[in-house]
Amino acid sequence: MNPSWLHLVLKEFRRRPVRSAVTLLGIAVAVAALASLLAFERGYRRGLASELERLGAHVLVVPKGCPFDAASIALHGANWPCYLRESYLKEVRSVPDVAMAAPALMQATPQADGSSMVVVGVTPEMLGLKTGWKLDGRFPQEGREILVGSGVSRRQAWRLGDQVEVPGLSGRWSVAGILDPTGGADDGFVFLPLEEAQRVLGREGVLTHILVKLRDPEALDGAVGRLRGCNAGMDMNIVPLTHLFRTIQGMIRSTRTWLVAVGLMALVAAITGVCNAVLMALSERTREVGVLRAMGASPGDVFRLFWLETLLNCVVGTALGLFAAASVSRVVESWLRSQLPFTPTDPLVRMGPDIIGLCMVGALCLGSLAGVLPAWRASRLSPQEAIRTPAGR
Amino acid sequence: MNPMPDPSSSNPVLIAAQGLSKSYRRGRESVMALHGVSFEILRGEFVAITGPSGSGKTTLLNLLGAMDSPSSGSLLIDGEDVGSLTEAGRTLLRRHHVGFVFQHFGLVPTLTVAENIGLPSLFARRPDPARVSELVRVVGLEHRQGHYPSELSGGEMQRTAIARALMNRPSLLLADEPTGNLDSVTGESILEVFRQLNLGGLTLVVVTHNESLAAAAGRRIELKDGQLRVDSASAGSRG
């Protein structure tokens, strides 16, 4: 029955519910946009780093064409529009900077549910690159053996030693090994010996890509130059992955900087809107302020009341915005995946306590500042003049 | 009905005004709203301030309620010299010694009856739910305490405002046209509340045009053009 300050401020939402809702909506939208942008930037950066680490290679050798498309196909699995001659492998290996070169032949077969079964022909050198791989069983050694990713194993209910039919490949295949979950695209791949893959896919003598590990990753530029300078250099696209990822990240970062600036401006505009809404409320409640002063409210009490009102608007709006950002993150993620030329397999939008905290603190700071003007004006009202003000002004 | 204030002071004079004047600036002009008014109000008196519009009634009420400070002269309320008080001092005086009732009720529309009554205790930093319950009962609004002002009749709103004015146990209740927005029957019921509060020992000063309310007061102070025209106490009717 004795109202508290918070109670008093919370009840103000009752007075003009539509205006309160619109004010909160403005903040919520701005905060949701800002939080999503920050979460995306972090998700993308971490995703790229994980992708690079999981790949275990410094350079990707692909047929001529767009390096971004090639990297995306090699990393996530799809059909290749053209091929490398297998003979190029020898030339790549002959470059002194190359510590290891693992050839691959990839093919994706569409399935009834709309997904693709990606099969990759590889050699045991792949194990030297993928140092993070953990296998249940062993790497395929004989003709009709396969190594399956954890995702494939789970979806198809394939167990170690099972004889299975692989979509896109003829005949039956023996599951020689199952990969532990890697968190990357490898979980959705089926690996088989390269020669066998070339034979059953009818692609003898060709490869789709070569993963290259360098002796000294710091000497990437020199190594790339020498690879481009080898005999087959004109027929291959040498993609330095670190540079490629850095370029992608740079593109995203420059876009992000612009978008975050827009998000911040939206937030400032929304909080200015709150300030304006509270100023309007003050002009409508001038007489009420006079009554509060008459019953013993000090100028500090009036300041507190209006300042808390602005602050509460900002806090509630921010909480709604963060909730909205978390709720629609999947939608945002799938939209981003459809828009960006290259996306890591890891989650693209990573909301975390630090982003939530940053948005809360930012909104609190801006809200505190925005609340000063209406609160100060309210506290400066002369009580006897305020009481004489007509109601609703 | 128990008015509940506890006038602990031994001084029977609650208000002492001596040569009280108040002038305002209106543009380049100086307007003398109150000019050399002197009177005393004893504890437990029921005083009506009357006079035509613009006679200085509300200005006097604002001074008595420490909403403003006099331009000249002296005004002592419960021993405190209003003229020498700072803004903070006047706030404290209002908070602990004065209760206000307005013609427009001045209820906070987003708060219930009980919350409105308890509001002054928030500013006094003395929450007292028992006191709220007591006051709800005193003004006969037990069945309405959870209702909002928009759900109340004019009489109920004014009763709520009176209960709110009593929350911090003031020694002085000031009312500015308390029946001005009420029909005559409701006005009578409010007058009865004032009468009961005064019988309980509360000092009441009411600005009114309502003759029956003025007649119910034990004393009438009549102003005209900012000057005291009639003080019935001087005519020997103080009581």
C-alpha cells in the first residue's frame, strides 16, 4: 500500500500504454539490431578461425575460378564445375616450402530430403593435416571401405562394420571408421580412398582440390609465389587460406563498422525518443509535480522520479531488444547464410553474456544521460506555479 | 473521527503572520498579491479564508503551506520562520507539518486509493502500511482502496485526497476550494469530514467560496485586494 519508487515508476506505463509501447519498441529494435550485429561479427570471426584450424591447411589449390567459391565448395562440400589434373599434385609437392599436399576428389549427390551426400576421395595424408580428427575404427585401407562423419553416421544409423549403400556410389561399402564430431563440415562427409573414388565416380586422373600444409606458415607469401611459378601454376588457382579468410573478415569488418555505426545512431535516436516522451509526459504532469511538491517531495525526489522513469524505459526496451535478438537469431543466421558468399559452418550469430552486458551498460549510460534533461526540468518547477497549471498540460 | 495529529508543542499559536506581504513580477510589472496581513491561528482552529477572486486567498494559502516565501513581514508556522527557510527547509516543513487538499483533488491516476494515500510516506522515507489502513477506514473508503481514481466519484476522490493529506500526521491541514468540484450533497459530506477532523484537534484552514463551509468554520478571515478586511476572531468570535 505504501508505494516504492520502482512501483511508482512502473505504474507510469499504465498512463499512456500506447506511447509507452511505441517508445519501448524503438529502443528494442535498435538494441536488437546492435546486439545482432555484434553477435554476428563475433560468430563470423570465431567461425572463420575454427574453420581454418579444422582444415589444417595453409593453402588450397583449386581449378581456375573464383577463390571464394572454391574455398566455400572445398570447405562445405558441393559439386565442382571443373577439375585439376592429378599430375599437378607432383608439381605442388616439388615446391620446397610444401610440407604436405593432400589431394581430394569431391562429389555431392542430392538426396530425397533436399540435402546432399558428399563423398570425398582422399589419401592417408589427410590424417596428417586433420590432426584434430579422432576416429572410431580406422582410416579406409581397402577398396570398398569408407570413413563416415559423425553426422552421417547418426542420420543414416550406420555403425562400425556395417555394409551400407552410399547414395551416389554403386555397390555396398564397409564402414571402416567413424569420425568423432568435429563441429565442422567433415561431420557430413563420407571419405573413401582416392583411387576408389576416382574409379566409381568415373573421374580417373583428376582431382577437385589439393590441401597444402607449409613447412613455415609465416613464409606464406613466398610459398604462394613459388606455387604459382611452377609449371602447372597457370592452370591452378593458389588460394592462401589465411589471406583469404583475412580478406573475407576484412570485408565483413568494414561492413560491420558501418552497420554498427548505423545501429548506434538508431540507439541514440531511440533514447532521444525516450527523452522526448518523458518531456512530453512532464508537460502533461506539471500540475501533478506541483501536488507532489506540496505533499513534501523535494526537488531531488522529483528528479529521481523522472530520471528513473527514463532509465526504466531504457532498461525494459533493452531487455526486450535482447530477447528479440536472441529469439530471431536463427532467422538472422539463415538469412545471412543465404546472402554471404562464404560462411563458416559454426554458428554465425553468437550472443553471449558480454554482448548482453555491453548492450545493457550502453543503454543504461545513454538512458542515464537522456534522463537528466526531463528530470532536471521537473525538479526546477516552482510548486505553486506547477499547481496552477491546467490539468493535462 | 480521530484527526490523528499529535500537537505536542505547548505553544497554542500554530501560525503567526505579521505584516505579511507577497509581490510577484508579471513581466515588467510588480503585482502586490498580499499586503501587510497580520493574524494568528491557534492550534485546533477551523478557519475559513474568503474573499472575491484575486483577493489573495490562494497566495495566502501558498504562504501558509510553505509553498512560497513572503516578500516581507514574518510568518511563523509551528515555530518555524518560513521567510528564513531555504527551499529544502520549506520542503521539510510541508512534508512533516502541512497537509494539502485541492479543488482538483490532485490524485495520481496510475495509483490506487491506498497507494495515493501512502504516497507522502514515500517522500518522508517512513512507510507505514498500518497508517494507510487506518486512514482508509477514517474516510470510509475500505471498499474502494484497490480502485483507481478514474473509478471513483468526486466525493470519494476528495476523501482520498484528505486521507493522503493526513498521512504524515500534519499539524495543519490546508484546503483550497475543497468542495468547488462537488455537488452540494457531496460537499456537505466533505464538510462533515472536516468538522470531525477539527473536533479531533486538527487545525484547518480552508479557502472557500462555499458559504455553508465558511459558516461551519469557527473563524472567517476575509481578504480584499490583498488586505485583511475582516477577521472574525478580532470581532470576538474566536472559538
